[in-house]
Amino acid sequence: MRIIHVVGRSNSGKTTFIHSLIPLLGKCGKTAVIKNLHTHSFEQTPGKDTTTHYEHGADIVIGTDPEKAMAAIRNGSLHDMLNLLSDQGVEFTIIEGHKAESFPKVVIGDLDIEQCILRNPNPEDVLSHINEFSEVFTLQGLVQELKRDCMSDDTGCVAAFNGIVRRVTGTEITESLDFSDTKTIHALSEDIQKSMEQVPGVLGVRFHHQTGIIPAGDDLTYIAVIARHRQEAFAALMQGIDRMKHELHDAGKTLEGEYHGNA
């Protein structure tokens, strides 16, 4: 899921720009918008059932009508909401505000800020620079992408793997792992994915390995395989996992100590 982060001073034209960008992105894929409300809390209608359900402690309340659904979620974390959208198969998310976030930015107006890749562009300029914007990955998002791009009449299954940094292995403790060699990680990940795609019966593969410092307990790897039969999907998964452990982690690890994976 690509993140198009739009920032600028108040009344600089951010919302107008986003209104013109939404239909362009919508032609390319499922599109969402997240707006930072700052201190202006979103007021739920007093006395309505959806409001009282939330007031009585429901973590999520969803109201539906024949055209749309509206949700109140007891969580204001931007990154949790991005993961939620990725899980829903969203391909592009526009963020309005949240200037402190480190995503590459579209700047409207004269705001001086880091990570600016476009300033006062035409909406079409965003499409021509789309690969310069950050991506967010989730396991379910990769599954959704496979189903969207690789489904066929003889599809029989999707198999998925979520690797996690294990903290305790016997008497050894791993607090975090450093995979900062982004170039090496990406190159090997791409090669592993291509190799998995050659397994007979496999219709598509998505392989993502996190980069940077990954704390113990955090997700490290997402792999999803779509295939004609489960045996073919499992064979591709095992091939990819084995190569990841023996090649990618040895090549990408920069902290002292051994990687303790979960396969």
C-alpha cells in the first residue's frame, strides 16, 4: 500500500488538492484517506445507538446503510490505522496532516519540512512519482494483492507465513535484530520470490522482509503464495523460508549473535 503524505500550513489548499487526487488514484486502485483532526475531536451524535455502544465500552462500532459504513475505533494510532487499511486491500492511502511522520511528502504551500519530494504539484505529478512514496506491508495485505492479481479458475489455495523475531531460544536472549542493509535485503528478497514463483503449480508469490532494527516480538517477514494445490503452496513456502534463513538473514544481519527465526 502506497502512502501519499500531503502536508502544508492551514488554508494552504491541502484538502482541495486531495479532492483532485482521489479520483486519479481511484482509477488505479482502492484508495483511502486519513485526516489528522489535531485537537478537534470527532463528535459522535449524542444518543444514537452507535454512540452509546461506544460509550459503553465497545472497542469498535460500525454503522451501516445500503451505501456505506462508518466506524468508531477506540484507537487513534496512525500506524495501526494504516495496517488496518492494508489488511482491507487498499492500494493507496492519502494522509492529510501528521507532519511529524517521516513519510516522503507532498507539500502544498511554502512549508519548510524534510522529506519533501513534490511541492505544489499537479495531481498527475503524484502518479508519475508514485514509486518514490513509502509502502506499508501487512500479511493480509499481501494475500489481498495476490487474490486481486493472480486468481484464476484453477486457484485452489493461498498459504501464508509470518516470521517473528523470537526473544528467547533456550538460554539465549535476542532483544532486537538489525537489518539495515536495505539494498542486500531487497535484492535477496526479490531473488527468493522469483525462485518460489518457479515451483510447479504456483500462480503467484509475495515476499516482504522488514528492514531496519526489528525488536523482539515484532513481525520480520511476510510471505504469501497462491497455488493450484496446497502441496505446491507448502513446497514453495518451505523453499522460501529455508532460503531466507540460510541466505538472507546471514547476509543482512549486522548485529553480533545469531538470528533466531520461527519457521
